[in-house]
Amino acid sequence: MEDWAEIRRLHRAEEMPIKVIARTLGVARNTVRAALAADGPPKYARTPAGSAVDAFEALIREQLQAVPTMPATVIAERVGWTRGLTVFKERVRELRPAYLPPDPASRTTYEAGELAQFDFWFPPIELPVGFGQSRTAKRLPVMTMVSGYSRFAGATLIPSRDTEDLYAGWWRLLSEQLGAVPRTLVWDGEGAVGRWRARAPELTLDCQAFRGVLGVKVYICKPADPEAKGMLERFHDYLERSFLPGRRFTSPADFNTQLAGFLVKANARRMRVLGCRPDDRVGADRAAMLALPPVAPEVGWRATTRLPRDHYIRLDSNDYSVHPSVIGRRVEVHADLDRVWVTCEGTVVADHARVWAWHQTITDFEHAVAAKLLRRGRADLLRPVPDPGSGDQVEVRPLGTYDAAFGLDGLDDELDGQVS
């Protein structure tokens, strides 16, 4: 190769004749002529030695022409091949495509604003939730989202997979992280969203109400079809390999804080499938999506009840105190992923941070003091007091008066004598 390059340089740049080049480099003049006539650098090509399968190639083609999908082992038996199958299978693999119809794979592409995939990720961790309790991943899921066009990813930890928490987390991903609504929302058969029944998808009433407010379509993937949400599966794998290792979490809030910081970096990384970053395409993606509805859908916990005498309401196995001034009246209980609040005729009578631990009693100090004062005032109210109209004192009779009225005087002395 070096001689070939030098011959061409001396002839073209130095304009040396063939005879001088041959004498200078110590090569034959025919070698110089061949180097100058070649269009490219010299290559070593060894003549194929041939293979034992060559003699059977015509028979192999006959079998493939009859049945293109015939297994290589069957072809070997039919043509009388008695040697090793490795080289025989390799030759069949080379010849088979010529007898099969073309089978091009479809490439999935997404238009801007077309869809986003949603699912749950269960990180293999145990997370403290307060009050000495901790939760495993199955009971503390992470709702995830990936947009089809931009590959913009979002995720948030929610208290449970209950319908109320699922839709609250779903709305948080759309309103706070994505900031728009894709035209199609894809789920993988979540019970609170919908399932395939009788070979057709069936959405729950809660899902119908939610998508009706947003004005979008909800698509339920067929069972046992993981390729339908491949973007999310890769995102979950990326979280397990890049987010979890080396991290410690002290609470659900700490987990969501660290996750939010990681997503900022994840959406700013260059993706080979896109040739750019998700942040570079999410602007066009949002522009093609539907705007958030002017009135947010009703998500989270909603209930109406009459406040009992102990002035506590129960939500997700926990008891939260309410101001005792509304005991016996109708109150509305509201809760989202972070707060629990109670209203009575539009007035807030309780507001607590939501506790993710189970079977706890949460008491507001103001409510406890108010209950104590109300109990003391009620005792004073039930005592005899002067009649404010006449000013007369209400007489408090001794118990002996009632004994005399019913002829019970001396009964105690008689009983004492009998006992003694």
C-alpha cells in the first residue's frame, strides 16, 4: 500500500518517468505501470476454497422452492446431508430469503401532540412514610408518562393505586409536568381506567368522566402486548439503572423532590432515536396538543358526611380532626395527594397535610382546645341557673324530701338491723 501511494505521488506530483520510479523504489516497471493504472489501492483477495455444501446447493434450492419455510434439519434429511449441521444451516439461511415474500417491518412514528403513554413503575425499594412505618413498591407506586413525539418523560409518586389517587396523579402529570393534553392517552389495562372485556376495551365511569372533561381519547392496550408501550418500558429500565443506584430517600416528599430533579436532566439528554433532546421537541409537541381545560376535572377524594360527636373524619384508614363547632352538621371532605381539608357551607373547618402512613389519628391543636372549651361550656349550660325573667332562684331539694314523700323514712335503719 505504501509503495502504491508513493508511485502515484512521484508520477503525478514529481512527474518522474516510469523507469526512474522503478529504479528509485527498487520495483519492476510493470509494477509501476499497474499501480498507475489502478483506480484504487491494492486489495488482497483470496480465491474461495469452496465448501462441501456447494454440491448440495441445487437440491437445497429445490426444497426451498417447494416449501420456503421448511426447517434446515428437514432439508438436510431430504437431500442426504450426513455431515455437521452448522455450515449447512448457514447456507440454508443465506438461500431462504430468495424464496420468501418480502416482509418489511413497520416503523412506528408519532405526530406531534398525538399521544402519551401512562403506566405504573414499582421501584425495588422500601420507603419510610412516617410514624415508624415504611411501604414497599407494590403499595407505593410511581405513575409514569412518556410523550410519543418528543419522548418527554414525567413521573410522580402517589399514595396508592386507588381510583382517587390514580386520577389525582394523572392530572398532576398532565397539568404540572406536561402542561398540555395529548389527543390520545394510552394505558395498559389498569383496573381504575379500563380493561379488555369480550375482546373489546371497556372504560370505567370515572375514566369516561375524566376524558370527557379533557376532550381526549383513552386507549387500552391489549393484554400481553408489551410492545404497545415500549417507550415506557425503556423509561422504567432507565430509571432503575440511572435514578435509583446510590440514592437514599427519607420520605415520599423527598423521593418526589429527587425524582423531579432527575427528570430535568433526563429530558435534557440527547436520545439516539430522536437525534436530539426531548426538550428540543417538547415545544412543538405541546403546541399540537389540546390546551388544559378551563375547569379542572374533579379528582382526588370527595365525600359528604355528618360530623360525629368525636369530630374526626376517616380517609384512607387515617382519622383527621375537624373543628368541633360543626358537630352534627353536614361537612364535605376533600383530599388530594398532599392535603386533606373539610368544608362546611363553604367554610374550611379542617386543613391537614395528608399522612401516607396507615391507621393514624391526626389532631389539630386548635381543634383539641376548642373541643375542651365547648365541653366545659356545655357543663355550665346544663347546671341550674336563676330564671332571668323573674330573678327567682331554682330550688335544689335535698334527697330526704323525696324519701318522705314516698314513705321511705326509716327504711335504711330497718335494713341495717336485718343485716346486723
